[in-house]
Amino acid sequence: MPVSHHRTDVVIIGAGPVGLFSAFECGMLGQKCHIVDALEAAGGQCAALYPEKPIYDIPGCPAVTGAELIERLQEQAAPFEPVYHFAQQVTVLDESGDGGWRVETSAGTRIEARAVIIAAGGGAFGPNRPPLEGLAAYEGRSVFYMVRRRADFAGKNIVIAGGGDSAVDWALSLAEIAGRVMVVHRRAKFRAAPESAFRLDALAREGRIELITPYQLAGLEGADGQLSGVRVADLDGKEKLLPADALLAFFGLSSSLGPIADWGLQFEKHLIRVDPATAATSRPGLFAVGDIATYPGKLKLILTGFAESAQAAHAIHAHLHPGEALHFEHSTTRGVPGGGHD
């Protein structure tokens, strides 16, 4: 039996920037949405891999970080009250008897939808987990693979593991509010952008960040899901204990088509072929937008995905209301719920 059962107009698979904008575009056309994502929070690669890095090709934003972009997109979609289902993967996608779709997730959620938008980027993303005994007991409570709210770590002892952009970016950001930030990496050299690595070294020299190198994670100490310390080992296996309230493990994301490969769609080089005019897949009522969708001349840009979101929302209206003319009004005249227009 499913843990929870819902009905809606559209299920959006993927809560990255294109998935979030799809919720807005569907909302503008009166379509209710549920959004499912395998990660712990919205944002996809934007939030998980480069939250503090500026993006320069978003229209109207000369520069915006990945985290800021996701926050604004969620705010933009909020008037339409999309329902989020995080930390769960869509495992079943079947046609229902009424011409719609039945979506089931790894968490036991079942959603009956009239249409589905696949906005899954390169497929199902999940964190690369460190091989530590008892790790699962701490996940989501004091071990995290992405940051949902920076303020949650204020005043705490934070161990950050990893040597790439995410680890360095969050070390720089959390150094402003955390009680103590310790960065564990198996090498003294970090793979982050040169300017970020320079700032990290500068903060370490000032004593605001501790660089624990060359070390790697060796074990966890704590009880009832709450860490008290993180054990690390050097290259010779000599261990030491770092006092910690939380561990942020940034070892990248792994992606695969996963169950999407079994949904009877047409693929080209592991991407879903769609009609560029409507974002429709080979199965009626299923649409794909963003990086997972392909067609001749496709540009893999966030703004391209935004345009595809609008095309999919309009095509879904025609799918849900065959033969009914859509008297579309621009947002300047229509407004949004609570935005001052009727």
C-alpha cells in the first residue's frame, strides 16, 4: 500500500531550475503540480554542485548564484502552491485507466496525474556516499550532502569533506556563521576555482577555517542520529577525532537514467527525443524539458529549458482540454495569485 496518495494535474520529475520554472508555467495556465526529486531539496545540480558560483546567462540577471536562482524560482512558483516530494525517486510510471498517469516513488508516494513533465537533467541524481559504518543512521539529521538552509549551521562545529567547488564554496560561506569549520581532503591541493581556493587558504591563515589535509574520513561518533565527532585518518592510517555537530560530505553526484530507461520512450544518446514545438515525447501525456530532452539544434542552456517549460505547459493545456481554445494572456495582464491582479 502506498504511504500517501495524491491526485493532481501534472507531476514534474526533477526540482532543478527547469523543473521549478515548469511549475510556474503550468500554474499560469491553471494546472496544479506535484514535484518529485531524488535529492533532499530543490535545485538539482545548481544547488548541489555550484551554489555559490555566479551564473551569467540568465536573462535579466547580470550575475546570480545557483542558490539564489533556485530561491527565486521557488518564490516565483510559490503562488501556485506546488507540492514537493524530496529524497525520493520515481520508480514506477504507468498509464492509468482514465488516460492519465500513475506515478510511484521509492518512498511509497503514489500520485495520479493527467500529464507528466520529465525535467530530470541527466537522469536521477544522488550523492556519492562515503563508505562509513553506520552512515545511514545520521543521514538527514547530522550528515548532509547538500545545504538546504545555511542558517541551520550557525554556531555549530562543521566538518566538510571534499576538495571540489561545493566543499570549498560552502566552507567559505559557513565560515561566516559557524562556530568552527574543518575541511577534510585527502590532498593539500583543492580542485575548486582558483579564486575560491585562494580565499580558502587566506581564511585558513587567519584561523577562520581549519584545513585537515592530507586526511580522509574514517568513522563517525555519536548517538541517535546526532554526531559528536568525525574520525579522520592520514595516509599512514593514523586517526584523530574532530568534534562535530554536522558532517557535510561533498563527493559529487552520480547520475543515471535509472527507471526512466524503462518507460518506453524514444532515446538518442541516453537523452529523450521530443518534439521541439511542444516538448512532447513519443508517449501522449509525457513531456520532457531541460538537459534530458533532445532534438536537432538543441542548446543545453538553462534558458533553453525555460522556453521548453512554457511550450510543455501550453501543450499540456491542449492535451487536457482537447478542442478548447486557450485565450492566453501575458503575465503583465493576468498576474499571479495574490499578486494584485484578478
